[in-house]
Amino acid sequence: MKSTTCPLDCFDSCSVVLGEDGRLKGDKNHPITQGYLCHHLNNFHKIKRIEKPIYQGKEIELDEALEVLKNRIKVTEPSKIIYFKGSGNLGSMQSIPRMFFDKYGATLTKGGLCEEAGIFGIEEGRGAALPLSPNIVKNSEVVIIWGRNSSITNSHMLPALKGKKLIVIDPRVTDIAKKADLHVQIEPRCDLYLAMFLSRLAYMEQMEDAKFIEDRCENFDYFLDEINGITVVELMEKSGVDLSIIGQILSMIEGRKVSILVGIGVQKYTHGHSVLRAIDSFAALLGLFGKDGCGVGFIDDSSFGFGKPFSVKNKKRVPMPTADFGNFDVSFIQGGNPVTQMPCTPKVKEGLEKSKFVVYFGLHKNETSKMADLIIPAKTFLEKEDLKLSYGHEYIGFMPKLIDSSIGISEYDLCSYLMKEFKFGNIKSEKEYIDEFLSDNSAQKDGLLISKYLVNSPYSEKFYTEDEKFVFFDEYDDDFEEEGDFYLLAVKQNKSLNSQFYTDDFLRVPLGLGLKDGDEVILSSGDYDYSYEVRVDESLRDDCLALYSGGKKSNMLTPSLTSEEGDGAVYQELKVSIIK
Ligand SMILES: Nc1nc2c(c(=O)[nH]1)N[C@H]1C(S)=C(S)[C@@H](COP(=O)(O)OP(=O)(O)OC[C@H]3O[C@@H](n4cnc5c(=O)[nH]c(N)nc54)[C@H](O)[C@@H]3O)O[C@H]1N2
Ligand SMILES: Nc1nc2c(c(=O)[nH]1)N[C@H]1C(S)=C(S)[C@@H](COP(=O)(O)OP(=O)(O)OC[C@H]3O[C@@H](n4cnc5c(=O)[nH]c(N)nc54)[C@H](O)[C@@H]3O)O[C@H]1N2
Ligand code: SF4
Ligand SMILES: [Mo]
């Protein structure tokens, strides 16, 4: 049986079997995958890929393309080159070209387009963000799904939710919200106050785990000062959640084993790190860490504890969400589509137009490849050696090369070529790097390899802060000034993985607006105006519009900003108005 692991940016890291007919199937024996894959890999064989390199609009051979790339790099001052890597393939070996660009002295990026604000907050409190696996969640009694759309983005969690009391906190009526025992259709951007409100009332009801707080936490008194410093009326106003709902949530979770599954929805804001810290602090108050059936999961740090063979020394870095390609003579873009995925598409396009030489190294044509001077086709995950660590569970995914193909080049071979041409010495073999990643960080479970840090419940022995204690949060800043009439949500959909596969550009609008499918509206953010075709969506609150990630227009209006901490993108730090 030829088996491998799904390379896509997803919680589940499914174990995949390659059939004789070239189709992919889910591995029945894998504890998470349980025999099924999602729409993306079920249709992977149908997706058209880039087959030949293209230079200034003309197809060329791969060796010519590599020569063009080398010559261009040679004549460019190193810091005027930017290496920008997206998350089209999350295999560990995908970062190897960074090693070359680092050695050459190119500018790299810091932070990212996804979970970085939230992760910063988690690390402040817990020291490290360890994944919360379905294997732990299945032993919960209550699961709170907080700004995560599990049915779409994390479908292999669903079996673990069966029979549990479900609380969903989401401004949209998602499928999982329809199945929930309680759905809090929260106003966007209010989760920080909801977490504080819940903590305040839980403490009033003496629901705190005093022993856990005494033995394993720090800063609790300051946290109490913070949550007691706001009146209940103010918390109710700021969270938009009624006292009776707080009572309902607390009575559902009191004395129960509770898991909280947080998604990126709550942290697409400048204060995103504080939101995760506040949710974590609520969980710590209840003593939910380190026990079976309990915990808080996010888009966690899949590489925690593993070796880092490609770690870089270079200090020249720009924040990824606001990287201005116009400042660079060579923009090398690998496995990403910044034109549609970075905040503020108009600014990204302007930068790419100004950048003297744009290289796109990827699998599919997209809005970014359209702007590239040189396109280099990548190999698919079936055609190269790799390793996949999961941000949603403990299993290590091996990705051996399963098929030979004459199309494209792997990230390893591209790096190897450049290292040789620039006389930076030979690089190690792929196998040696993969062993370095694994280092001594694996343990056996059910005949599979897992991360050593996840043999027991995360944090059952310690937190990873300096003195191994959880640090409660005690301050936040939130100075968002509302202009405009609607929140503009940025969400995922089932047929695309960000901009890969099948995307759409429709603007979802609430029923209450009285618009019909097919109507055209012009949205304004104050800085930019853009027109959209409407699809009516009953799942939305009356104060929300939504765009799916991956569409050509999804970041037309998003401001070019980064989070206060973590250099994360903040897709929802705006309100828009319909001007026509
Ligand atoms: N099918 C599919 N799966 C994917 C992806 C994909 O594109 N398609 N992308 C992958 C990637 S890169 C990631 S990072 C993960 C993300 O996984 P999720 O976090 O599940 O994805 P999102 O759709 O961004 O956001 C989840 C929910 O947050 C809600 N939300 C928005 N704003 C707020 C808010 O202010 N408060 C609260 N409480 N909720 C809010 C949205 O309505 C949405 O339902 O999914 C991964 N899986
Ligand atoms: N409006 C809005 N914007 C968003 C989001 C949102 O929810 N809303 N989500 C954000 C999030 S969470 C994320 S993670 C980012 C993702 O944004 P990106 O990282 O830009 O991801 P994709 O759009 O999936 O583009 C991935 C590209 O990688 C290429 N690729 C696939 N496999 C390989 C490979 O093996 N090698 C190489 N070299 N290339 C490959 C594909 O051809 C594809 O074009 O988008 C962010 N942008
Ligand atoms: S995208 Fe996620 S759910 Fe779909 S096959 Fe890959 S790992 Fe599994
Ligand atoms: Mo992401």
C-alpha cells in the first residue's frame, strides 16, 4: 500500500492512500483520518497544475528557468531580495529554500497570515501552544467551539464531538452551531469581553479550581483585579452577551470535563493575542489544563519539540502581513498567493508591479503567478520526500515520495541547486534532514509515531513558561474605532483551501438587507471601494457581511495592518458600508 500524508494547511493531517488509478483515499487504519478525506484531496487528481516554467510569458525548460533565477539573484544586492513563503504545503521540508536565501543575506519575513496573533497570546500564558487532539476531546463532557468552523475546517474532529454537550460561539449560524445545545451568535470582535465576563461570573460562583491556581499558576490576583475592574453592566455591553446566557454557559460546564476549540475567527484583530490570553485565562481559572477530556486547542505549534534544521540567523525580516514587495528588486514567492491572501490586495499588487523581478514557485496558476516574471512549477506532495507535523493532533505524518514525475522541481532540489551554484557547500540528504526534524522527539502510540510532548495530556506535567507555571493575563489594549455599518467577516469554505482548488468571489449578505442573489453592491472601507455580486446568506447577523478566503476580491478592502503582537494579519479590523 502506497501511503502518505495530506500536505495541506489543515488541522487534520490525514493519512492518505494512493490508489492504482491515481486517486487518493483516506487510510482506514489511521485513528484520526478514519478512512475519509475531504473535498480537496478527493478531487486532487482533477486540479490542473503548472507543467512548464514560464519566463516573460514564454514556456522554457526547467534548467533554463533555474539559470535565469540564479543570474538574477547574482546581480541583486542580497537585502533587496525577499523570500516569501506561503502555506500551500505545510510539509517540514518546504522551508528548505529559506536556508539558501538566509545564507545569501536576503530579507525574510516574520509573523504570518494566519494564527500568529493568537499564538503569541497563548505562548505568553502557557509558554508553548500544544495541539489538543480529538483523542482528548472525545473524553470531554462539554465542548465549546469558539470561532472555529469545525464542520468545514476540521471535519475529522466531528466524531469526537458525538454525544457531547456543544456550545458554539460564532457570529454565523454554522452547521455545527445548528447542532449545538447553545449557540451564542456573538457580535464580532467581542470575544475578549465574553471571556472576561465568563471568568468574572465563574469566580463569583466560586467555580475556580483553587488548588490548580495555587500550585500551577501565576498572576491570578492581577487577573482578578482586571476582571473585577469592569462592572457587570459594562461587560454585558462590551460583550453584547446577556447575563442569562453567561448563567446558561456556566451551568452547562460546572464540574464537567470541558474542551475549548478556538479558531482564527476570534483573533483576526489587532488585539488578537489578548483574546487568546483571555480565553486561556478563563480555562485556567476552571483548571482545565493537563487533565484528560480538558484543554484549549487552537491552530497550534506543530513543530514544538521537534528539531529545526533550517533555523536561520538572518535578522533582516519584515512583518509578513504588510511586506511591501515594491521595496525589493527580486520577490521570490513560494507556495503562496499573496495577491489574494495578504491584507490589502491593491497595495500588494502595486508592490509586485514595482518589484523589478517577481518569481512564483508553486503548483497552480493564481493571481500572483499572473504577476510573475518567472514561474517555476513545483512538484506535488506525491513526488517528493517530506514530513508533516499536525497542528491538530499528536500523530507524525510521513510523506515518502510515491511517484516519479518529469514536471517541476522540489523545494529540496531547488535549494540544492542554488547552494551549489553559489558555492555555499553541499547540503545534507533529505533523509538526514527528516531525521533531524524527528530528532529524539517521537514516541510510539497504537503502532504510530507521535510527538513526545503529547504522550500525556498537554501540560499535565508543566507549562513551558520560565518557571513552568501558567501566567494569567492582566492587561489589554483595544482602541478600535468603529466607522462603517457592517463587519466584514473573512471565512473558509469547504471547496477551497484558501486560494487552492475552487474559489468564489461572492459577497454573502444577511437576509434582512432585502437584497437578492445576483445583485451588485459597492462596498467601501473608507480607503477603498469595490463592487461585489451578492449571495444571500441566512447564517449571518444583520450587522455582518462575509467573503470566503481565496476569492480574488476577498482582501480588496482589508487594511494593511499587523496585530499589536505576533506580526499576524488582521483581516477583520474594519467596518464597511454599502455605498450603492
Ligand atoms: N475547507 C477548508 N478547511 C480549511 C481551510 C480552508 O480554506 N478550507 N483553511 C485552513 C486554515 S489556513 C486555517 S488557519 C484553519 C482555520 O479554521 P477556522 O478557524 O475554523 O476558520 P475560519 O473560517 O477562518 O473561522 C472560523 C469561524 O470564526 C467565525 N468568526 C469570525 N469572526 C469572529 C469573531 O469575532 N468571534 C467569533 N467568536 N467568531 C468569529 C467565523 O464566522 C467562522 O465560522 O482552517 C484550515 N482548514
Ligand atoms: N480574506 C481572507 N484572507 C485570508 C484568510 C481568510 O480567512 N480570509 N486566511 C488567511 C490564512 S489563515 C492563511 S493560512 C493564508 C493562506 O494563504 P497562502 O499561504 O497564500 O495559501 P494559498 O492561497 O492556499 O496558496 C497556496 C499556493 O501554494 C501552492 N502550492 C501548493 N503545494 C505546493 C508545493 O508543494 N510547493 C510549492 N512551491 N507550492 C505549492 C499552490 O499552487 C497555491 O497557489 O491566507 C490568509 N488570508
Ligand atoms: S485538507 Fe484536511 S481534511 Fe482534507 S484531506 Fe487534507 S488533512 Fe484531511
Ligand atoms: Mo491559516
